[in-house]
Amino acid sequence: MKKVLAFDVDQTLNIAKTPITDEIADLLVKCLDHFEICPISGQKFDQFLIQIVDRLPNPTAEQLSHLHLFVAQGTQYYRHNGQDWGQVYNYPLTDEQVAKITATIEQAARELGYWEADKLKPGDEIIENRLSQVTFSALGQKAGTEEKYAWDPDHKKREAIVVRCRELSPEFDYEIGGTTSINAITPGMNKAFGMTHLLEELHVNKEDILYFGDMTQPGGNDYPVVQMGIDTITVRTHEDTAYALKGILGVIGK
Ligand SMILES: [Mg+2]
């Protein structure tokens, strides 16, 4: 039997950038009794708390000890010590790398006419330094979900931005994720990095892991996990994930 269930977050556990549903929260808590549970996403630690951890219905310390948060594509790892969350490791970008990536993405988006600064809500930003990666969110973090879905449903705008970014600064990797996002990282600092560290930290083999993601196609931010040879379930939405988790819990009789 698999020992670890690992999950992309945006679109796999939730509707992008929103808290998980009661159904997913309930299923995850049940799974914590049987598996190590590892969400891995480009988002920051506080969003893992808001979107996942705070939604879990009364988890015990024992259950939380089986929840492993792989933040910023797994370049940061947090686990619970019975009292609070603690950071186990962190691999940040340098200030120079952050500045170069930020300038590159802005230039590419401006050239293509996809720099939507006029649509931002007050205090919001298009490019965010997430320490281990820099993230472009075309409409900012605070835009409405429908607005985000409508912006680039076929990925064409982001694919064009990525092509231009690669011309401008080929030393970085650019991945499409979520609904309006591009994550820029140093090569290798993608989900494969996080999953490789997961193997070490949890003392498990690739065969022990089942991974759920919605962007498992080449170029998608879940694809590096597929390339590692980890068993993967491709979902369209969190509803597919819920079906699969119900099936898994059904098979083990819970
Ligand atoms: Mg996703």
C-alpha cells in the first residue's frame, strides 16, 4: 500500500487560492490516520494555513504529525511538533536572482500587453517574492476567482510570456500554475526538488507515494513529479480528488 499521499494545492485540493471545501477537509483528516499527507505548492506558508490547515475539523496532534507542508514547491518544509509548526529547511533565492526575475517577467508581460497593473486591487501586486520562487499573478493575489479563470483559460497568454522570459533570462525556469500564475525558479527548484526532499525527510521510496495534480502535462508545474516516475493521478478539479480519496478510504475500509 502507498504510505504517502502528496497533493498539488491549486485546483487539486481547492478552487485556486481559496480554502478547501468541508468535504476535502474531512477526507484529508481521515487520510491522516492512514497516510503521510504532503501538500506541495508554490504558495507561501501562511496560505497553507489559511487554505488547508485551518480548515481541518479538530485534528489531533497525532494527526497533525502526519501532515507535511512543502511550501514554495517544496523549497521550504514545515512540520508540526505537537505545539506549533516549525520550519525544517529553507532554500531561498538570492536578492540578485529575485531582482533579475522580477525585471524579466515585467518586461515580457509589458511587451506582450499582458501587464494588467490597472486592474489591481489596492495594496495588491503582480509579482511577488515568495523567497524560494518569484511568482507572477497576472491580476494580483486578490482578484476574484471568475476573473482569474477568464483571463487565460487556454494558457496561451502565459505560454507567450514564458517564451519571452526564456529569451530574456534563460538561466531561470518558468512554470505555468494556478489560473493566472507563472512561477520563476532556479533550475531544478521545482516540484521534483520538493519531492526529492520529501523522500529523504520521510524516509520513503518513490513507489510509496501517490501524487495528485491538475498540471501534469509537459510544461505544467506538476510535470516534474511525473518525470521522476512517481505514480500520479491527474485531476481536473478538487471534485476529482474527492472521488479518488473516497475510493482510497473505501478500499482500506474506512
Ligand atoms: Mg495546480
